[in-house]
Amino acid sequence: MATRDDDEAIDLPDEMLPEALVILGKNLKMWRDQAGFTQPDAAAFAGIPLVILQQAEQGKRELRATVLKTLAEQLAALEAVLA
């Protein structure tokens, strides 16, 4: 099983993790695009290096739950302002 001890456990069988990361990455990109964020803006808001966000959107890297939460909050706040 793939697990992380720095944030939240990921309780997926190892063979499912790459597919889950690809799906999450596609969703991250879709949400970011819909909110009108560039990758550099989204990375800055989340407090992560640009390369980390790029790799996450490509399904090549896991993001911590705290980073995902920050991105979701920023996207929601921007959406509320634009509405």
C-alpha cells in the first residue's frame, strides 16, 4: 500500500496509485483552467514550486492534503469574486 506520513495516508493499492494520480492531475488542471489561473499563479497561491504543480497535473507527483486544500480554497475564493 502507498502511504504518506507527512499529511494524510493514501490508502490505495500500489497498482492503483498511478491511475489515481493521473485522474487527480487532470482534475487539477481542469479546475485551474476554469478558474482562470495560470500554473505559476496556482503554484504561488498554494505555496509550492511551479514544477511540483506541473508534475501533479501530469500525474507524476502526489500533493499533500494541505496543498490540495489550499488550492481548493483559493479557486473557490476566486470563483466567488468573479461571480
